[in-house]
Amino acid sequence: MHWKLKGTLQKVLGWMPGGDELHFQLQRRFGGLRDFNREFDIKVSDWEIMVARLAESGIPISGQRLFEIGSGWYPTFPLACYLAGAKRVVSVDLNRHMRPKLLLACAQRLGQCVTQIAKAVDGDVEEIRARHARMLEKLTTSGNLAAATDGVVEYHAPMDATRTGFAENQFDCIFSNSVLEHVPPDVIDAMYVEALRILDANGVMFHSVNCGDHYAYVDRSIHQLHYLRYSDAQWTRWNNAFLYQNRMRAHVFVERAEDLGFQILLNTAKPSELRMQQLASTPVHAQFAGIPPERLCITSVDFIARKIGRSDPAIADVA
């Protein structure tokens, strides 16, 4: 599908009464939800990467109090964290997207990932398998996410991640996966401030950000840097409620966290030869002219930011 057609269609759906449900049905038939197994497997792989990144910084999953920003259609990360032994997992979304059938499908398919989960956290595979069996049985009969996870996993939607209502110092880790690129810049700052409030001492944020042009996934004639051709005013023609893209560059997500008082423990932002070549052939709009090419071309970043001050020497800056 041509990217302009998709953007226009989604913009219209965002205005229509009942547009949310119609958008969901279109996603099931033609979009990212059409091949559930493939999308699920990608999410599990992303979860494994998150767990590995956190482990490298000495941050486990087992026994931790976790907070996910952006639940999505089904709770892959929260359920995987529960199976891995997390003490508490709160998942929040600005809008209520989670669907019972997709929730159950997610729980069922996680049964094929028990060995992966155990390996990722160096856990007991049989213990995790038994925990999964209990969870699936309860979820199948009750449909209640909290009950099926012994109260460990909580889903809150709608909830504003900038004003959660939780008390201070409640969580050890706040995380998101492919979410921050869809959040307005000023809201990201507010999320970081709220994270400072609800994280416990030495708590961390882990964010995996896909900051390339998402329309490139449906229109193979364009690439991940395509949207840098347009000014903010021009881009509003295709930005919409279902696929808002802030077009912030990778380094900005990290630097804003640091400016607010976080210590950066991990930063994977790195230019690639392919993106540099694509950027060289792209007529970039003047508003991006002040950003060095080696920064402008980066389309993904994982970073870990810790709540405490900046004096800690254990900084792993992966460049």
C-alpha cells in the first residue's frame, strides 16, 4: 500500500465514530495483526533482548517490580516477565486496546517459549512450565489477567503515563518497546519526570525506540529515513491517531532523560553504512539541517537510564 494512502485512511478512521473498531478489524485482516504468530515471535525476541540488556547492567527480572508503558493489543512482555519470576508487573496504556482473544492467544503461544524464557533469565524450566500451565488454566476459565497471574500482572487502561497516581518509589524498572516514537515530545519529558517519581532508589528505565519511518513497513518504495524530507507542518497531513510519529532522532530520547537527572547506563545508538547511504540520497528538510548525518541517520536505539545522580562510573555507552 502506498504510504500516503495508508496515512490518509488512518487519519479518516481517527475522525470517524467507531473508527477504533474498524481500524482493529483492518489490522486483523490486512495489517500487523494478520500474522499473529510472526508478530508474537518478534515481540518475544524483543523481550529477550531487553532482558539481556538489563542483565548486562546487573538488573534482573526475577523478584522485580516492573512498569510497562504501552500495553498494546496483547501483553507479551508482562506475561513473559511474570513467567520469569517478576514480583509485580503493571502495564498501562493511554487507550484500552487489549482484546480477550488476543490475550488468550498470547498466553497459549507462550507455552512454546518456556525454554527461551528460562534461558533468558537463567531460570528453572520446569518451574516456569508449571507456572505457565497454571496461568493458562486460570485464564481460560476466568479470562481475568490479574487472577491468572496470582495478582502479579495488572493492566490499567486508560491511564496516562505522565500522571499514574501511583505512590513514589514503587517500581524497580520502567520499560517500553517501540512506544516512545509515537509519543509527542513534551509528553515524553513528562513521562520521564513521572518515572523519576515512581521509581525506587537506583531504579531504571529501559526503552527500545524504533525511530525510523514506520510507513516503510507497508510501502517498499520508501525507506526508514524517508520522512525527513518533510517539515513538521507538512508531516501533519499524514500523522494520525493510529500511527503518530514524532520523528525525534535517537540521541534526543537519551539526552532528554540525561538532562532530567538520569544516569545513562546503556546507549546502543549507532549509525549504519546503509542508513548513511540512504541519508545521502535523501533531500532532507531544512529543519533537520543542524543534526550531524551520523546522528540523523540512526533509526533505532535501546537505552537504560538510572534514577540516581550522574557520578556513578559504571556507564556502558555502546557506540
